Amino acid sequence: MLLTRKILFLIFLSLLVFDSFGQSELTEEIRVNLAGYPKEMPKTALVLSNSEGKKEVDLKTEDGKLVKRFSGIKMEESWEPFSTYYQIDFSEIQEVGNYYLAVPGTEIKSPEFQIGAFPAWQEDVVSFIRTQRCGFNPLTEEYCHQDDGLSFFGIWPDSTKVDARGGWHDAGDQLKYLITGSNTTARLLMTFQMQPESFIDEMNDMGIPMKNELPDILDEAKWGLDWILKLHPGPNELYHQVADDRDHRGFKLPHEDNADYGWGANSFRPVYFATGEPQGLSQYKSQATGISNLAGRSAATLALGYQVFISFPDYHEFAVQCLKAANELYLMGKKQEGYQQGNSYSAPYRYEENTWADDMEWAAAELFKISKEKEFLEDARRYASIIKEWSWMERDSASHYEMYPFVNMGHYALWQVGKEEDKKKMVEYFEHNLEQIQMRADQNPYGVGHLFIWCSNNLAAAVSTQAMLYEQMTGSKKYRSLMINHVNWLLGLNPWGTSMITGLPENADFPLDVHMPFWRILNVSVKGSLVDGPIWTSIHENMLGIELSEADEYAHLQPPHVKYMDDWMDYSTNEPTLDGSAELLMILTYLNHEK
């Protein structure tokens, strides 16, 4: 049924671009946020055209009643294959309902969208994350990777058995990373703190339908916390990665893993110890100067776990365990300041995080919230003064996962607990970042300023989140349009007219043919995952091993400099991501509660 829906939608699109002689000729298309618009937020659309002149567009109700005719504002910038872009601003319309936009006197119209409450999709995102569980997987209802794993580079002899079961697969493949798993867990916890009443209880701790008096988002957060605790089995121990790119042996279900790391298929996998030094079991070596990105972010996450779970009587002992580990990891981070990257084996691709002070700032601020010990606040200030406004937002390009996480949550945490001078500095840092994004957005017809590097959708979600946090910190709506423009981009207001979230909205175009084993093997499309997203053509053309499985359905819409493909063979633009999906949680939850 999903495939039929996708085909019908593409037939509809094709009718818009073929003239009476059957020849492909792009004339005009309308781009909107396919999810709709919160009633009191900015509401814009774009007309993509190959003709110039006055442009008018009608806003109509779902039954075709004219609400108002709007004049388009010609944009200074446009992207091929269209020569002219016109912005339609209908922010004044606040009546709740279903609408569409249409060009008068033509058959050109937009998909329907709503004005009103933003959909409650945060539960879909949590549900997607649940399907990525390692150990017991609720989607397959099978146990996997029960032999994780054998330690390397650690304080024990190589190949010593350790317990690294649990955690989440890295979406399209079955590696497990503390780099992303810690951030995913933290976002689950922070989102619950932001709107605790927003989340339902339908699943138990195993992810099986059965209420357990704990919101499902916290069941998922605890799954992540449990794994972090396993990777920290002693006061001076921290493991950071399970498996490596030897995993990449085609699509397979987790319990049928055919990867062989030297002990036979579907057997032991390496577990990498965080040493603070470069690592690699083959020709490709990671970079490292310390471990405080991993230790700091994990400490912050565990401190958040304490803050949340201490209020649940049945989880008091667990909360105390999280706090103890948080303090130990924080000390480890202080002793080995610097960063540890992800490891690869047979290809040069890895998570290239190279910042760490933001993670230690985050941990110190979260621990200060709990203990009120001045040393933590002083540490948070010191680490903030090291990282300052440094972010990918300050750059015109960046390496893969450089300066991760993509929002400096340390600054936000210090803003929460700091004095007035601290708060002022943290706001200035966030504002400096957002100004850099705004300058790029002003030169972009879609009003977005994130970078089109690998996992660009994570960056778009990060801009929206940081703008939302800035508004919370200041009360200013200065970057509200910037926030909404990046949400719009992810939800159809982009060159391809497609959502970047699998399965959502259900009645529109969304990623279907994704780089994901559940889709390729089981023909199951899992809702709620953010795919990697568009990348610069110069990057896309040099990615290894990309050859589309079928003709590009967006070929007639592709700008020459940016590419996106809904094709399972394109792992660079169409692979669902674990932490990218978690990046969505806060902004989706916030929008769902906007009146």
C-alpha cells in the first residue's frame, strides 16, 4: 500500500510537469510545509517558476473556497531548474483548517496542508528509535548480538570478553557508538523535561505493548542509560564503540548478522576502549587527543538521567547509580581533556568529532544543578570560555560530525544555572551562531543557512532547535522565521517537494525507498526517522559505492549543486539516522504545543 501511495503521488507530480505534447517542460510548482503551520507562527510558501512577471496565488480551503489572493514577492536568489522564485507570505491567516495554494487560471496547486495544532509526531520518533534497539529488537521480536563483545585497546588484554549488549544500532547499519548513543539518550531526557505531559505510556521496558507506568520516551531513555552504564564498568573504564565497518556486508536483519570479525559470522564483535589516543585495527586510524567529549557527554546524560528518574519512586536506586557514574566519568574527562573519534576499518568514513569543551561544560552544569557545588559551576564557566561560539554554524563547510553535537547544550545548561553574567554570555554565543546562519539564509531562496554536508538534515534540525532555545532564553522572536524555515525545509519546502521524515506526513511524499534493512528485507517502512538529507553535488559525486537502483524520480527537480535521492542505494542522502531523529524531538514537541 505504501508503494502504491508513493507511485500515485509521483504520477500526480508528473502531470504537473508534462505539456500537451508529452514533453517534459517545467513551468511552475508550489512548495509548502506538508505538515502544515502552527496558527501563530510564520507561514510562507514558494512558487518555483520559469516565467517572470507578477505572481498571484490563491489560498483556498480544502473544498475550494477562496480565502484570499496573495501577491508573490520575487526572491533575489533562485535555484535551477527554475529561473524565478516567488515567496508567498500568508502568516496573517490563523483560522484552523485544511488549505491548499493554487495559481489562478491554471491547474497548478500545492498539496493540502493544515493550519492549527502541529501534529504530535514526537511519539513516532520515539517509536522509530525503539526499532533500533540492539539486544532484544521489538520490531523483529528477536534477540541479536548477544556476543557483544571482545575488548580492544583497553586495560585488559585484547579479546577479553566484556558485556556491551544493548544500546541502539546506528540505523542503516548495526554498529553502536557512544558518540551518538549518548546524545540520543540526552535528547530523549531533555525533551521529556521540557514537556513531560506530552508523552504516552503504551510500551513496557522491552518495547512490547503493555503499560508500565513509565512514559515510553523514558523507557527508551533508560535503554540508552543502561547501555552507557555497561560501557563504564569501572571508575576508570569507558568503552565507546561496538563493531566497525566490517559490518557493511549488505542488508541483513540484526539477528541474522553475517559480519565476521574473525570469530565467525554473527559472533563476537570488537568493543573499543576510550584511550584518548588514535585507534584502528587496520589501515585507517582515527584521531584522538583525549576522551572528554565521550566522558563529558556521557556524564551529562547520566546526570540528566538522575534528574528525571529520581522523581519516580521505583527508579530511585537506578537514579543514584546514574549519578555515581556521572561523577566518575566527569573526573575521567577532566584527567584526559580532548576528543576521541569513531573508528573505521575498511573505509575512510568515521565520526570525526573534534570538540570536547562543550561536553564538559554540559556535564559540569548538569552536575551543578544536582549538587550545587561551586566547583562544578566554575568548571562549566571555564569550559564555556574555551568553546565560546565555536560551532559548525561558524563554518562554510565541515567534516563528517565535526564539532558534534550540532547544538551546544553545554551553553544552554549553563544558562539554566548560571548568574546573570553567565546567562548574558550564553545568549551572546547562541546569537553569534544564529547570525552566521541568518547571513547564509538571506542568500538562499528557501531561507535556510545550514551546510549541505553529509547528514545535512541533522544540521537543519539543529538550527531550529537552537533558535527555539534562544527564544526560550531571551523571550525574543528574532530568529523565529529562521527556526520555522528550517522546519519547513525538512517537511517539503525544498526543491524536491518531499518530507525528509519517513512515513510523515502520511498523505504526502516522504522517504520510502530508504537505505534500511527493515525496508529492503521486510518491506516495512518505519515512521518517524529523519534521513541524512541533501548534500552538495561535489560531495555526492565522490561518495564510494553509490549507484542508483532505478531512475531518479526527482531528476527533473534536482538543482545542479545539491542532490537528494529517495533510493535505497544512496546511503549518503537517504539513510535514516538514529541521532538525527533524536535531534528532531525537541523542536517537534515544542511546535506541537504552540497554540
